[in-house]
Amino acid sequence: MSAPTQRPKVTEREARQVAEAARERDWHRPSFAKELFLGRFRLDLVHPHPLPAAEDVRRGEAFLAVLRDFCENRIDGARIEREARIPDETITGLKEIGALGMKIDPKYGGLGLTQLYYNRALALVGSASPAVGALLSAHQSIGVPQPLKLFGTREQKDAFLPRLARTDLSAFLLTEPDVGSDPARLATTAVPDGDAYVLDGVKLWTTNGVVADLLVVMARVPASAGHPGGITAFVVEADAPGITVEHRNAFMGLRGLENGVTRFHRVRVPAGNRIGPEGAGLKIALTTLNTGRLSLPAACAGAAKWCLKIAREWSGEREQWGRPIGRHEAVSTKISFIAATAFALEAVVDLASQMADEDRNDIRIEAALAKLYGSEKAWLIADELVQIRGGRGYETADSLAARGERAVPAEQLLRDLRINRIFEGSTEIMHLLIAREAVDAHLSVAGDLIDPDKSLADKARAGARAGGFYARWFPGLVTGPGQLPGSYGEFGALAGHLRYVERTSRKLARSTFYAMSRWQGRMELKQAFLGRIVDIGAELFAMSAACVRAELLRTTTDHGHEARQLADAFCKQARLRVEELFTRLWSNTDDLDRRIVDAVLGGRYVWLEEGVIDPSGSGPWIADTPPGPSQEENVHRRLP
């Protein structure tokens, strides 16, 4: 038996320090969402709604037309679900139409689409097959092209981007069997050896890893003479000697996903393939995700639009007790939720995408909110669709077709969407990430006051800074435009919702301040409270996006009345959720929940588990993956 894997031993504080060091600390550009959490409703940052340039529209619409034809005629979603694999000819076809290079500059052979049109393309292809959408997203949103675009050298771009635009698939490798969102314990190493690095380790859940040609790998470089060390990013050829894809993982949904376990054993990587300096790997990963995260809410918005279509058609066709089920209030409330939320999800994605394209705002919080909100709401929408469809919602599309009925894959969509609440930062991690950014201004001026390692002199200086900041900031939270009946009048019937957002953002900021005053250094442990703060901010952001989009559609399309009606419905539904979240900030079971958990983990409720059989079998919770040569067959396969 091999010795257990030796992973870095880190304390809770050290793990936080690693995460903090990887953060982008400075705010060089304004952020609508950051200001919102500070109680400042900067509508001028998002209204009038930013619009793409005419040439970007021409190029984007031309590709969407080609992609739609491809999706309708050359993607067989049912076959992918049935065979749990994307056919080679489908991937070959995607290469032929340039889909691998949607975001890559035309000078490297790409299409040069904007973030807005890239996300619309992902929504379209994801509606045909979520597995194909995931393949393209993993390749371009977090795979090799994006970090090279942001941090690569000219030589790296010249060498790799032409391949990635037309022929080569890529994958992103960070997660390990015992390392998820806590990268401080990363065990894969990259040891300097002359003009190269030698990689050893095992990576888990490598989306596209089974078929990828190029990998971006995060590994720990040990500090030594001339090497500062730290977690570092590398571009690695997937067929390099010493790389073995040991297993192709199977999941609840996304059955065509080429996701595996990849082992590195003494894999030599040229030093010229290092992206950025040593130790910059996590910062590169997080910066890449600032816009990369927008691909998931784009797919979620597409799924929501499909759910609306099916809900509309089915609810008008199916009759119960003498009338269509959509006319029964028990079902109509679900349809209203689906329609209003689908409108808001598209509003959030399009607004954040266009803000990313303009590059005049810092959208790190907006992108994170879009990912959090989109993944949670799309899951609820799909669940409601299954409920509306009843038994047919639970039945598979193949079974429906075999009985002669329309093959509606509602249950598949529910399974496929479930991973989005985990992918690229789980809901719980997103709450913490956004909360950290939301309170950044407070920590910048008062952080030393609650830091146990700071001296009395440091605390005194922090106290002076904090006093000055809060003397200027807090009085601004008392009154604002949201209390003036005529504010935001150009939005017509939606003006009242924007006044609500303005008032509520100030209330949200006051609540955050009160919590920091009450809990101080223990604030970071109040994760349930912070999660509610973030969820309120997400609702306010979505309300703002919905109103701004409705106003855009009023002035540029024939659907202005309908858009305002949908935005109005969404905002009224969102306001109810916000008020409930505010109530739960201070009236909740958090303390009791912690006591219950202590008892559960302490084994005091084991008696409650009696009377059932555990079918999960034996084996360790987390497989040990010591470094060394692979003992498994290499299941990596090269695509045509």
C-alpha cells in the first residue's frame, strides 16, 4: 500500500491569507454593484443601457445565424444524452464554423466576438445541448485562451491562440481530489529543472480533460534560489509524456461532458509555457473568472427562456377541470415567476456582458452576482417546469417519444442545471466571495481594528481613519432620491421600483455597518448573515437590470409595453423576497442551527439514523492519490 499523499499543512488563517493574496485588491474603475452594497445607487453607471458597436452587432448576428443552423441540423441533443458522449462529427463541425475561436482575436484566426455575443452564442448552443455548451464554455471561458489573452506573452499567443481558435480544445486544471475552493492545500508541484519545470500530481474534475489538446494547469512551485515559488499557471500539451487521463467521470447531468481525472508524473513543461510570474497562478485564475463566470448565467438565461416556451405551450394545451391548466391560479403563479425571472436573467447577463465589453467598469462583483443569481433562479425555474408538466415532467424524453408524445427533456434540464450551483464557485463560496468584496471599503479603513495581530498603534491609526470615513459616509445613508416621489420619472411605472432599490441599498449598507459594529472580528464567521446580505444585493442588482432593459426595449423595439409589464412583475416578486431576507437578517435560527450541527457532528443524534440501509458501499470518502507513475489505462482520446 502506498503512503498517504503529503499535502501542505495549512491553518485556517493561512488558508485565508492565500485567498486574500490572490484577490484583486485595487478598484481602478467604478463598480455599480460595489456602490450598491455601500448604499450608493449609481444608476448612471448602467443607464442608459450600454449598447454594442454596429460592427460588433453585424459580426455577432452573422455568427448567431450560422450557429443556429448548426444547432438545428447538426446537434442531436437526445443522442448525446443517450450515448453520454458528444459525437466526434459534432465537435468537428464546431471547429469548422469557428466556434472554438468565438472570443479569440481575428488576427489569431478567431471570430473576435464580444462578450455579449459570445454569451448569446452559449445560450443558443446550450439550449440545443447543455453538454455542448459546457464544452465550448470550458474551452474559452476558463480554458487556455482567456488567461493567455489577459496574461500571456506575445510568443505564447502566437504559438497557441491560432491552434485554439480552429483545431485544439483546452481545459482548466485546478481542483484536486482533496482540494476544492481552498487552494492553499494544492499538492500538485512544478519543480524547476533547468529551462523547464517538472510537474507531479493529480487533478480531479477536469472538464474537457478527456479530449483536450492543451491544458492550463495550476501547480505549486517550491521556493528556492532564483524562484520565489507559489501557485503558478502553465500551458501544458495534453499528450506530453507522463500525462495519463485515468478515469472519465460520469454525472447526474451533462452526460456528454468529457470530464476526467488527470495524473502528471514527471511531466516536463518548458519555462516559456509559464503564464505570468511564479506565484501569480491564483490571481490569474480569479481574474480570468471575472468575465469567465458570465458563461454560466448565459446558459441559465437560455434555459429559462426554453422553460418559458414549454410552460406556455403545455399550459395552454393541457386541460383539467374544464379549462387549460395555465388558467388555474396554482399553475399561473408558476408561469408568471418563470416569465418574469427569465426576463430578469437575460437582463442581468446582457447588462454585465456589455459592461465587460466596454471595459469602463470593474465588473468582478456584477459577474459573481450574475453567476450566483442565474444558477439559483434557473434551477428553481426548471423545477417549476417539471411540476407544471406533472408526471410527464418526471418522465424521460425517450420514454415520452416511445409512447408517441412530444419528447420534452424537462427532467434532463433539471439534472443538467443542477451543477451550475457548484461549477466555478459553489453558491456558498460565491456568497463569501461577494461578501468579501462588498465589505472591502469597511475593511480598508477599519480592518486593523479587528485584526488580532495588529499593534495598539496600528489600531489607533485605523480608528482615526475609520472615524473620518464613517463621518462622511454614514450620514449619506439617511436620505436619498428614493424618498422623492418624482425621482427616476423617465422610467414611468417602473420608477417606483428604482426608488425602492435606492432606499433599500441604503438600508442594506446600514445593516452591514450594524453587523460589523456588533460582531467585529467574528463577522467572517457569520456566513448565513453574509449570505442574506449578498442575496439582497443580488435581488437589487437584478431589479436594476430589469428596469434598465425594459426602458431600452421601450425606446428601441415594439415590445416596450410587454417589457415594462415583465419588469414590473419581476420587481414586485423580488421585493417580497428582499423583505423576507431583511427579516431573516436579525430573526433567524442561526444560533440554534449551530448547536444542532455541533450535536450532529458530535454523534449525539446517531439514534435518529436507525431503521434505514445505507446503499453507498464501502471505500474512503476521498480517494488517496499519491504522486507517482499511473497504474491505469490512459482514456485520453484525440479528436479528429
